[in-house]
Amino acid sequence: MNEYYQNFVTEKSFIMLKKFKDSCRFILIGGWAVFFYTHSLKSKDIDIIIDFEELSKLKENYEVFKNDRLKKYEISIEEVDIDIYLPRYSEFCLPIEDIQKTSRLLEGFKVPTLEILLILKQQAYLARRGSVKGEKDKLDILSLLALDKLNFDLYKKLIADNKLSVFRNDLLSLVKDTKEIEQLNLNVYKFSKLRKKFIDQLS
């Protein structure tokens, strides 16, 4: 499996992630959550959802910065950026409370359901398309699809309930425009078989 970021950076990030797991309660989103589902591409940054009580704990041990423009808190340690999102403050395309209620345990970490994680990754991709991070978002989206475990009926219900029809259209375009995914070891033949199935289920 190819790596998107340098190994020494993702290793530092993973060590930091394990330290966070021992010091506060959180829901893991972003690239690391995708990795625990897919075991494909590791992440450089850490993205978590926490409550304000847990944020107070982090402030005791780390220098935490508030980013009012992006409605999140941030910690930077060497090459690793930790983005922290909170209920009733951060702006997600899905209610954070719903993400919290439906999250599940995966490899010792609390993560969103597969369908919700895909939608959150799409939100990130739409905001960062054309950048290095946006390209990683795209690969994460495709790796979640390649698992072939997505409940498309639930996915379509979530985007309908939250008025996110653009997400379905964008995902359909992404699938149609992708021929192969070298970073995920999916050649033209392998992905063409998946593409037809995805298009049928999204249409």
C-alpha cells in the first residue's frame, strides 16, 4: 500500500493520537477514522469531537488556540495539527449531537458510523478541493467506498434529511470521473467493477 504522507510524520501523529486517547474522551473523525475502517492511507493530522469539559482538560496540558473563523480549536505539536470540534460551536453539515449518539467503537477508538464519516469527509473535500489536503480527502472518500460496506439507503436518507443533495451529486461525479486509484492499489479493471455498482446505488 502506498503512503500519502511521509512515514515519520504519520508515526508521530499516531503516537499523539494514542496519548490523547489516554487523556480525554473524544470521537475520532477525519483521516485516522477512515484509516481504522479501511487500513489504507494513514493521516498526518488528528480531528476529534469533544465536549467543553474535555476541552478544559486539554487546556491543562496543551497550548490550545481558538479559531473563531473556522469554528474549532487547534493544537499544533511539531508536524502534527490537532483540530478540535465542539457541539453548539463548530459548524458541521450534520448535527454534532447526532454524530455523538450514533458513534461506534472501532479498534479502541470511538468513530462515526461509516455513512456519517463519508458525509463528513465529503464536507471536508468540498471545502478543500484542489489542495493537497483536498486530494487526501478524495482518496479517503474512495477508500471508504472501496470497502463495499456502505448502506446507500441510509446514506441517501441522511443527506435528504439534512438537505445535502449536492453531496450525492458530487459523489456520483467523483465516482464517474475516477478511472483507477493507484494509491489504493485499484487498477482500471478493479475499479470499473466497483464503479458500476456505486453508480447504480447512487442513482
